[in-house]
Amino acid sequence: MADRFARRIPEPTVFRLPVYQRALLALSTDGVPTVSSAELAEAAGVNAAKVRKDLSHFGTYGTPGTGYDVNFLLGQIRREIGLDREWQVVIVGMGSLGHALARSQRFSTQNFRAVALFDIDPAKIGEETAGLPIRHLSELPAIVAGISRSIGVIATPACAAQDVCNRLVASGVRAMLNFAPAILTVPHSVQLRQVDFSVELQVLAFYIAHPEATAGPEDASRSGL
Amino acid sequence: MADRFARRIPEPTVFRLPVYQRALLALSTDGVPTVSSAELAEAAGVNAAKVRKDLSHFGTYGTPGTGYDVNFLLGQIRREIGLDREWQVVIVGMGSLGHALARSQRFSTQNFRAVALFDIDPAKIGEETAGLPIRHLSELPAIVAGISRSIGVIATPACAAQDVCNRLVASGVRAMLNFAPAILTVPHSVQLRQVDFSVELQVLAFYIAHPEATAGPEDASRSGL
DNA sequence: CATTGTGAACGCCTTCACAGCC
DNA sequence: GGCTGTGAAGGCGTTCACAATG
């Protein structure tokens, strides 16, 4: 169904969109004109039925017998994700992770741009990273006030995360990515995602410790054996 | 059922184990003797039924009318995850992200220890970070050979990720965490997890761009994958 | 009487399989 | 013939609700 409205997109589908987008970007760069669902599936590490079902949530983009026009589909997906507009990222907590994120080059190609960096350590204020000055956290409201599509990134220690989160919410930030190992509480109207290095390591440890539990249907991760 | 064997743990349950573990660690530190499933659920950002069902996969650890003994449950979960033994982490790709990961302090408390750092840039070889020298990637097999429970971390650019991945696999590493924005292929016997900053930002962007699609049942206020 | 452990119902995503179209 | 879009079937995790228990 290609109904522009009334759709509810399954969360797993939303997670795969960026992966399709990246795969299509590579195909487009290589000048490939069309892809079949099977080819795109392989590039994204999923199966073909999933690709077709996922895309069908947004529209009828393919041509039976041919596949999908790479550039057209790429444009559609980028528009769906919202990558046709620029997103402004503010990073709070300029430890080594904050610095690494600020320097990350993945912003530009995807229309994400780091626009402000914050910390509370007086020794860091004024320092410049990636062409941006590090400001004191107290300046956050004033800076964020002038931003339309902002995303907050929390790269502080766990103990400061909820406070920083609250300040971001109070300043009007509606989406946040939290790297601190803490469970945060936000209003329903705010999007929050968690990225946790330690949790990932523990999941890996679990599966090594329990080879028999090794999770089920592998779309990707194949090859030898 | 508390059957020690023959269990297949749902993947979502595995992902929540580290979160329970962290919450219990905090409770234990605070000297709290027991928790109910409802309390633990709140701390972990999930609901009580999920906590009980999750724990029931591993054993009968609770006491009706009382709840769970914090220290006992903590010990059981840490043992299940495999945190009762030390895991040795090797990091490949010492850009700013690699450095940040190497300096991360979350290792120690969770029995993960960075033991070797690699890169291919001659200018970086020999440099020291977090008390460890940066070695050339060619030394990887020799170093890893002497390690029992190793986890590989890939923090290279996307174009190098699959090559590094192959080298890690060839060296006997059975679990890897990939930060590069690339879909990797590994043998079934190898655990692979993906952490992707860009994908997370895009998911956030999607949900802001589609408030009506804002995903479903929030336990507390979500954390993510 | 508060709280656990769990079978059963439910809902949702995945996978199948095929009609329809190029 | 090749491939998409999709209803239907299947699989699996979540939630419910309650008997069992200290």
C-alpha cells in the first residue's frame, strides 16, 4: 500500500531504512542504475522478502521484472528518513568520546551537522574542536533556541546524563542520542535512543559463553562454514 | 523453569541482561537487600512481567512475597553473561574513536580489559594510549594467539572494516564489535555486533519527521537497541 | 497479603508463495 | 521469464492473569 498517510511503520523497518539508504548510496556512486530486492537485500544483510515488505510501507517504487531505480529509490528513502533537510547536532560532554563524535565525518554526507559543543569543565571551555568552540553548558538554552531541527547527543558520564537530558528537553530538543550508561526518562514527545558500548560487549560475552543459545535466523553474517 | 540446559534465550532478553546487571550493581552498592520485579523493572526501564519472564529463563531466583535478593541475583546474572571471567579486548583502528574506546573506563568494572591496540598508520605505531602501545596490524595474529577470551573491536573506516574483520577471524577472535558503517560477513561461529552512530541519528530523524509513526509501547521511555 | 513463576492469549514482525505486471 | 507487491500463514516475544508460595 502506498498510502501517504495513516501508515504505522514497524520499528524494525525504521532501523533498516538507514542501511538501505547507505547501500543505495554506494550503488548510486558506482553508477548502478537498478537493483532487485534480492541484490539490495544482500548488500544490506537481510532477505529479499523483508526488503520488499519494508519498501511497500512507503510506496510502490519498484518495477516488476526490472527492480528498483537506484537513484529514485535512494531519493525516496532519504526523503522518508528526513535526510533531505539538514539536522543540527549539539554534543554535550567533550571527553574523548565527545571529541570523537564531533570529528566524525559521517555527518556531512548524511545532512547531519555538528553545530555546538558543550561541557562544564572550565578548562575545556573555549577550546576548539572540529572548527567549533566548546561552550559552557549554561549557554545551551540560548544556543539551542535558534535551532530548528536539533538532535542532542549526550556523551557525559552516567551521573550527569539525566541532568543534561533534562536541560536539553527544557531547551526544546526533541531527539536525543545517549551514550552514557544510564536509563533516562523523557517526555513522550521526545525521541530517545541509547548507544551503550558496555552493553554490546556484554551481549557478545553472553553469546560466547552460551554458544548453544546463539541466536536464530541469520540474515547476514554468513560465509564460511 | 530453571533448567540449566536446553534453554534458548530470546535475543531481546539477552539485551536486557546487561541493563538488569547495571541496575542491580547500583542497588547493591547502595546496600539495598532485595528488589521486587516491579522495582527492578522501573530501574531498567521495562515492565515487571518482562523482568520476571526474563529471569525465569535462567532459574527460580525470587521469593514470592519478598522479591529477589539483590546480591544473589546480581551474581547469577553476572555469571550468566560471563562477567565472572575477564574478557580481553583488542581494538583495531586508533582514530579518535579508537582512542576514546581505549580510554573508556567501563572496561574495568565489567571485567573487560583492553589488551592491545592496532593501526596501519606508521605515524601512530609506537604511540601509547591508556598505557598500551599502538602496534601495527601485521602483529595482530601473534598477539591474539596468546589470548583466550578475546573480543575484537573494529574502529576503522568502512573501507577497511571487512579486511580487518577477516584478519580478526583468521586470528581466532570469535566475537567482534564493529563501529564502522559497513555490513560485514563472518562465519556462523563468530559473533558480530554493529554499532552505528549514523544509523542511530537517522532513526531519530525519521521519528521526528514522522511524529505520527512514533513507535508503540513505551515501557518507561525507551532505550534502544 | 505481597509477589513470584508461568501457561495462555495476544499482537506483531517475518516469511511464504503466488497473482500480476513488465 | 524475471521480479515486484501483498494476502495469508507462521513464529516469536510480550502481556495478561492467576495459582502457588513464603
